[in-house]
Amino acid sequence: MVSNVNFREEYRRVASGHSKAPHHPLNGHTANGGNMDERSPLLPGLPGTHEASHRHRHGFWWHVFLNKRATPGTDSPNPFVRYPAHFWMVVKATLLSTWINLLLVFVPLGIIAGKQEWGAPWVFSLNFCAIIPLAAVLSFATEEIAARLGEALGGLVNATFGNAVELIVSIVALNAGEIEVVQASMLGSILSNLLLVLGMCFFLGGIYNMRDANGHGSEQSFAQGTAQTTCSLMALSSASMIIPAALYGVLDRSAEDDKKTASILLLSRGTSIILLLLYCMYLYFALHTHKKLFEPETQQQQAEQQERLAEDPEEGHAEEEPVLGPWSAGMVLIATTVIISVCADYMVDSIDALVATGKISKNFIGLILIPIVGNAAEHVTACVVAVKNKMDLAMGVAIGSSIQIALLVTPSLVMLGWAIGQPMTLHFETFETIAFALSVMVVTYTVQDGKSNYLEGAMLVGLYLIIAVAFWVSPSEVLDKTGFGLW
């Protein structure tokens, strides 16, 4: 990511005539190796360049429907041509951003199923499948915006909107009084990132980068200070769940449920305020005072990447400039958020009828299924960068997202529940609390040395599967109780 930022800066300097690098492909030489003269274009993409040759090689309709970086008519002086062409360009670039968008066919099916009141399994399944590609579209629009905001701020925006799906689903469920689903989805999102995403990053990255140049077994490395700081914050969030459960356990059994509930609610709301303040302090720590600890790549990885760029200069051109402008990406973000909220509404409304069948529990839906919907695109991104040996970036996606869920999203939902009259607390079901505490402990032991391999990745994924199986086989009437006597 750092080299990509530097490349874009160098590109802009060269294009404006301020760079004097003697052998840069845009400084004194054309793409085909010839010298530039008064007939040579100043920027790629103009007539006479390699991109322009693609326009002649491909037909008109290819550029209309399949070229995601350009559309005929966007430069037309006629506004009746320019605005529709620009609108189609935004739609086309969004639809062609990833193959997961093939699942967008489930969006109208899910909405129709909800409006026509089909059976609960159909409504839940269709809207579940619909939210997966919508999450990918949301991720695409977020990345388009983040790419224009710089590295640190862009990474923060990316992480924030990366959790937007879980937040939308949780707000809808909280408003409907499905507090068990909200709690389970928050915990499930954290476990999904800590165990499944991080484990798959370690596993795939370790398999792909198993051998060094001499053929010996090697490990991937990442910034040890970052891992320790983030794991400490995760341990803090674990404590914020254990303390309410412990307090509830030591309260007098003969006490009235209303008094117990009032005590736990007061503790949860006070704890949430403290966690939100600590998250703000963490942002100041990471983005201002100690930002070098959170650089996306270690110096060793940067040196290795510079060597690869020296051997293959074209590697620096692999990442492309953003396709959408900030306003276009913002409109995609807003439209996708509205559609997700509609699908989430239908999906949440079908949960009670689905649980009534006795085949699945609310905790399993929130802990396992909803995080899969919200984190699908994030999972793929983290695994791809891990295979490319960018483990700091993969760690940022996995653990950084978990921190944001634990210290920002969950406390915010407690405060939102307070505002709308829903008794959302930090007192999770005992089995959930134990699973979370054990997961944080295992992840801490795994990452504390600043190195990873495929065996450690397999262990993290294995623990996630064990937890998933445990919630699957647990009877609904046991896990769907919070002990408050409210549901």
C-alpha cells in the first residue's frame, strides 16, 4: 500500500512536469521505449496511447458494457448524453467490481419474498444471500472513497464502513427487540475476524509463502508492537463482558429481577461510555502520537517490495487508480445502505418464525450466520493480501475490525438501546462469554511473537469450527435465555 501511494505521487509529479527521474517510463520515454516529442501525449488514456489502442481493438459495445474504467459519452458537451453516460458508468463499474455481484439477483427475490410473506426459511435464506453481494458493493464504494483520503484516514474509513452491514442488521434487530440476536452478532463478528479471518490469513499466507529463497521453511512476519497493543485492547473488551456476567452471578439470588436488571443496565451503560472514550484515545494513539507502530508494512517487507519493484517495475502498476469519484462513490454507499436495511428488516422479521421450527437457535444465527454475511468481502480482501505477504495489512483488517466492533459498535448499540428504550447490555450468555475469553487468549498467544505460519492458522480456524459446532448442537431453549426474565 505504501509503494502504491508513492507511485501515485510520483505519477502526479511526472504528469505535472516536476519530476526529473531520468529513467521513469513517463519521463522522457514513451511506453514502448521511444523518446517523447511534441506529438506524444502527456497522460495515458489520451489518443495515441496504449489505452487508446484498446478502444480500436475492442468494439463500441465492449466499452459500453464491459469496460469498467471508461464509457462513451461521459465527456460529451450535451448534458442529456453526459449525465446518463456517467450514471451508467457508475452502475457498470459497481456491478463489474467483483464476481460476487452475480448474487445480486437475490436482492429482488428477497424483497419480493418479504413483501409476499413467503415462508420464514425462504425469506431468511433469500435475504441472507442478498446481503452478501450488497456487502461487497459497500466494500467497493468504501475503498473508492478511502483511496482518495490518504493511507491512515483511508484505512480508518475502510474499517468503519467495513462493519456497516453488521451495524445496520444490529440496529434493525435492536429496534425489533431482538437483543439476543444483536449480542450474538456482535460477538460473532469479533470471533469471525479473530479466528476465521485471521486464521485463514495465517493458513493461506503460510501455505503460499512456505519456503524461502533457499527452500527452507519460513514464517511470515508482522509488526509485533501492533499485535500486542491490539490484543491488549481485545483483552480489555473481554473483561468488559466478563465483569457484568460475574456481577450478575454474585447478586443475591433472592433479589428481584428488576433490581438485578437495573444494576446490570447501569453497569453496562457506564462501561460503554468508558469503552467509547478508550476507543477515541486509541484512535489518537494510532493516528497521531504513535502512528509509526501501526504502519501497514514493516521495514523488512518494504525493502523486499523495493527489491521486487527493481526486478519488475511493472509490479508497481498493478493497483489502479480509483474508478469512481467521491460523490459517485458516496451515492453508491447511500443507495446500498438503504437496500441493505430493507433486506435486513425482512431477514430479522423472519428470525422468530425460523427459530420456532426448532432447527436453529437465535444465538447460532447471530454468532455464525450474520457475521458471514457482513464480513464476506472483508474475508476475501484479508486473505488476498496475506497471500501477497502483506501480513500487517491483513492483521489490520482482521484484528482492527474486531477492536472496532468491541470498543465502538457494541458500546454504541448499548447507548442506542438506552435512547430507544431497549435494555441492551454487556451481559452476554455465559457460554458466549467463555468462548470469547478463550478465543482472545488463544489469539494473544498466537500473535505475540510477531510471526505466523499455516499451522497457527489451522489452529485458529479449528477453534472457530469447534465454537460453531458447539452453538449448532446446543438446544435453542438453553442458549436463548439471558437470565433477565425480559424475553
